[in-house]
Amino acid sequence: MCGINGIVKFGVGGRLDTEKCLKIVNAMNSAMVHRGKDGHGTYADPQNMCFFGHRRLSIVDHSARSNQPMMSDDGRYVLVFVGEIYNYRELSAQLQKTGVIFKTSGDTEVLLQALILWGGAAFSKLRGMFACAFWDVQEQRLILARDHMGVKSLYWSQIEVDGEPSLIFASEIKGLMGSGIVPLVMSKPGRDLFLRHGSIAAPFTILQDVHALMPGTVLEICEGTITTETFWDVADITTQSEEVGLDEAPSLVRSRLDEVFDLYQSTDCDAGVFLSGGIDSTVVAASLQQRSTTPIYTFSLGFEGSGKLIDEAGDAEATARLLGTRHQMIRINQSIFSDSLDDFIASIDQPSVDGLNTFFISRLTSQAVRVGFTGLGGDELFCGYPFFGQAARMQKMSQKPWSKKMLDILAWGHKKSWVVRSGAYRLSLDCVRYWPASGAQLYAQYRSLPNSDQFQVTPSSITELRDGGSQVYEKIIKIFETEPDILNAVSKAELAWYAANTLLRDTDAAAMYSTLEVRVPFLDHKLIEDVVSLHGSLKYNFGQKGNKPLLVQACRDLIPDHVLNNPKRGFEMPVGKWLAQHFNQKIGADYRSAWAQFVLMRWCQKYGVADLEGAGTMKVCELPINMRKTENR
């Protein structure tokens, strides 16, 4: 796990200044030192057209032979790469059959040789998480690529360096800001998306003219032209017929999960698991412990005070005892929250309402190991959130005149009465508040923050962004237009939107801030292909007992009874209470809009990002923009 950055001359004619570009590359390396403290390196193209920087955190093959930037023997090809290629041994064997002789035992050289032999087609052969830059000196061609699900981030911008049109890229926004040449101006679409959804969906970022490379995408620059190509898209997975039934589905899932854990466990370092009291992380911990000859590490968070009512630390400790892991737990309180706010803001790379739990658990985990595993993705893949059932029920009701009329009445009553709101919740129809929204609009509303009325997602707002050439809503529009199975449509949307743009991005940034690699086995793209293609009724049904029945059936031997018998509880920290105590103000029932405003303000202040005209006057919550920490509480 590492950090990469670089500058490439864009267009024909002219040259870049070597001394200046290496200074910029080294500045970006310094801005991302947390991503790799085992070493750093730079590369300068002989023709002054391309410059690379790299920070190294060695996980596989600790030798200096695997240092980056890595160059081919003839000097023609250069690679900088961040991530892990889990099937690198298999690819190495294939490459050796063609005559390739390897000098290292790691995955970097395998990726280099794969790109030399197969070109861009190599990315479809990879299993893992990665972002990379590959330079062909002879053809003056640059390839940037990001893994299938977007586990690793990659940002780029077109910019002039001493009057020469160029492209600059880095693993983090902080890297680009550290370059000293990227303007620190807030992006209006980025700001609006953040205040609407609590995160910023690719390709937008919080900075103007800075783009996030989309997951599963290759960007190529050659002869002054930028082209992009998608090599994998979760939206393209099609639902199978019901030929795979309830008897076959669990064994299919378990077979693929076993293969994933066999593949992902490889590391030359100690590893641990983020362990909550839920099903997903329990399956991860139990699977890895089965494959280990010694007790693995597990880590969990607890909350002092009222937070104990929603944390699962006790269940996690019970699971750890049963599995025989080396378990560590930390309890977070309001004081720790307040003292850690500045570090948290620094960790998230760009504003997000998520990531606080990953920040704390990563800080704890990194004190003992270099690699952490998480159950992230289990809910999105196996229909674990209540919204899956709500969307399906609402779709079914909308197809009959009498039940459609009931939706009209419930939607009207939801705005008027807490009794109706309570009843809708009990009927698994809480999302009736968004009626008559459906499909992409319903999903986008569901993934919006409360109290963001000026940023409501409507058909016109989706059309406006779509017609403006944005890919922000394009993927979820495509999903709901082409996927008739509503449960699988929601699953795809959760994977493509929420997981990619919030969970994975924040996990990568927050964990790497503590110099910790995090692996996400539930988001292996082959596992996703298998599970998403199964008919939705195999993963969720209205009469089901317990949460995620397909995953439970597939892994029943791994899940203790105390975990199975617990009701579904989202992992949520008591941020609202802590925020209110921090500023000695009343926040309200739903803190997320206040938290979003606070995070945006603090982040911009920390990095000196210029606010857009009028942005500071927007009121999306009762918490004033000029918040001050109260003393002597």
C-alpha cells in the first residue's frame, strides 16, 4: 500500500523543467508521507515529458528490489502503483510461460510485466485493489487506471506548468494541494453534492477542475489527446433467471467466499480485522482465523455514556473470545471526539459526513498491525439495509390502483403526523416520504441528507446534471432503467454510489492517514458478479427471519448464535450528542446536516480552500456557521 503522484506533459511540443517538476513531485510525496513511511522515490523522463513520485508502505516483498517507481530492464516502461494484486502469483505463472523472468517476489513487477505484455487488457485480469500510472517512454503514452470498485482513489487535473499544458495526478487531494500549483478553489458542483448527499460523487471533487477517476476506468494520454475506457462496471451485471434456487445459492456463495479469503489473506505482515457485533465482520474474522495457525488480531470500538446503547463492543468481545483472537477495544467519549476533530478533518482528504468510525478504528489497529480487514460491502451486496425491502414494497404497491392510492395517503400523512410516520416505519414503508419518487430519483432521495431542501433531488435536477455531461447520476439512472429486479437494482446502486463514493473513499483516506492498509473481501469483483446476478428473492424476502439470510445460510458455521439473534443495527456513533456538547448547542433530532456544515467549514479552513461567493451564507441547519468551541464545559 502506497501513494503515487506525477506530472505529464500534455500535448505536443515543448518540454517540462526537470528541476521544477521534481520539486513538485517531491512536495506531493511529502504531503502524502502518511501513505508510506518505508521509503520514497521519483522518476524523471529522459525527454522531460513525465515525472513520477511514490511513497512506499511495504506489505508484500519488503526488499529494495520492489521499490518504486519501477522501470523495465530496457528503460522503456515505468510504473507507480498503489494497492494489492491478490492473484499476482497466478499472473506471474502465466507471464513466466511467455518467457518473462522475475527479479522480485512481489506484485508490482507482475503488474509492470502484465502491462508491457497485455497493455490495457491487463486490468481485466486483475483481482484486487489498485490505482496506477504506467509510462511508455518510446510512445510518450501515459495510462492511469483505478480498480473495479474504486477501493483505491486517484485524482487528476489539467494544469499549466511554466506555460506548458500538463496533467497532474495523485492518490489523494492532499497530494495535489501539496503540489503548490493546483488552485485551492471550491467546486460548486462538489459543494452542492456534498451538502445534498454528505459526500462528493466521482468524477467531481471538492476542488474546482480536479477530477476523480471513475472506478473500473482507464485514462490514457497520447499525442495531446485524453481518452477514457471502462473495463468493468457493476451496472453491467445482469440478473440470472431463477434457475439457481434456494438450495444451490448458499453453496455457490460459500464457494466463492472461500476462494476470496484464500486469495486475500496473503501478506508478509501481521493482519487484523475490524470486528463489530454484526454478521459481516464476524464472517471475515472467523474465515481468517480458520486460515491462520496463530490467533489473529481483532479490533472494535465502544462508546461511553449513552453511546453504549448503540455500540456493539460487548458482542464483538464475545465473538473474539469464541474465535480465540487477540482482541483490542477502545471506548470513545465526547472528550476524545473533541480532541481528535482536527486529526479527523485532516484524515478524510475531502469533506464527508462519514469516516469517523474508520478514523478511530484505524488509529487503534495501526498500533499493532499494518493490514486490516473489514466487512464493508456485506450490506450492499446481500441486501442488508431496510431500504431494500422498503423500495421493493413501494414498487409493488405502486402497480395497483388501490395500493397506489394508499401510498398517496401515507405520503401526505407522513408530512403531517408522527403517528403516520411511526406506522410507515413499522410497515417497512418509511421511504414513502419520498413518494411519488421512484427508481433513480427515489434512491438519490434516500441517500440525501435531511434538511437540505434547497438541494432536493428532483427529475429536473437529475436531468440538469446529466445533460451537463456529468457522470454523477448517470450510473444509477442506467441501473434503474435496465435492471427490472428492484432488489438487485438497489444493490447495484449501493455498490456503485454509496460504497464507491463514501465508504471506500473514506476508508482509504482515513486508514492510510494512520499508515494502515485495509482489505475489503466482500467487494471482490468476482464475488460481486456472482451475488448480484442472483435473483433478488434469494437474498431478501418479506417473510425472512433475521438479516441477510443468504449470507447466513452460506456461512452458518462461522456465525455465533449471539450474533445471529441480534436485530439489525447500523453502526452509528453518537456524533450528534458529542457535537452538541462540543459547541454547547442543541443540534436537533438528526445531526447529519449540522455535521456536514461543520466538516465543510473546518476542512476549508484547514487547507485554505477559497469558498465560493455566497457559500458561507447558506443555512442547511440550525447550527451557526461561525461555530466556536465553548470552554470549561
